[in-house]
Amino acid sequence: MTLTNETIQLKLTEKFPDQLTDWQEPYGMLTFTAPKDLNLKILQFLFDDAELRFQFLTDLQAVHYPDNKGAELAVVYHLHNLVDNVRIRFKIFVDIEKPDVFSATALYRSANHMERETYDFFGVNFIGHPNLIRILNVDDMDYFPMRKQYPVEDQSRIDKDDEMFGRG
């Protein structure tokens, strides 16, 4: 029997009733949102379940939503069932003032570098990570460059023509 998005959603809602929200299927990939404190329980369930078998962490990253007060940072997990060739995505949202998320390194070894990179660029603190230090930026950097806290361009420049950028 092939694994379908409906089967995955049914199994997850049975295991975590009323806790998973925002179910979508963009481009056929099942996507949902979960509370941040459940990330490890959901990952463990998806990994261990004999039918689901999401045992490969394809990607882990963050997205900064500065207008989403209290939940400015989204941590996004992409998982792959290699047997049935099915992929899913789930998101958790955290407050930028306390961006603490449980580390997935005990379950997925590939999470090690992905979590370090997410910490390095977005400042997400992965609790339980064995070596959460910067991986690409210099150690003494005191900010997280991928957060949308800085203007994209210098607003004081006078040598640019707004019409060239579609703003005139």
C-alpha cells in the first residue's frame, strides 16, 4: 500500500489530536504547523512509526517573520521517507526574544550542521545540541544576519533612480 498525504495526516491527528494546525499541500507536499514544545515528539513519531518511516531529515532552516509578534521565527523541518519516496514539511514558531527549540541531533545526525547554521544566521537556540557554535560567520559577530532587522538598501543614497527599481 502506498503512503498518501491523507494517511500521514490521519496518523498524526490520531497521535496529536487538536495540536497540529494549518494543514496544506503546496505542490503536493503535506505541510503543517505544530507547537514548538512538540517538535521532538513529532519527529520521533514520524521516525519510529512502521508505516510512516520518515527517517531522513532533508533540511532544517528558519524564516524570520518580523510582523508576527510573539512568533517571529519559524523553524521548518523537511523530512523524507526514502522507502515510499514521500516528503513532508512541518513548522514550529518561536518568539524572537526566547528562540529556544529542542535539538533533533539525537534522532537525525544530519541535524548537527543544519542546526548550527540556523543558529548562526537566525539565532535559534537548539537546546541539547552537542556543539552549538557559529559555523559560517565569525565567532565575535554579535548579530544574526538573516533576520530582517536591517534595511535592504541605504535609504540616504542620492545616486539611485527609483524609476530604475520600479518605484517611480
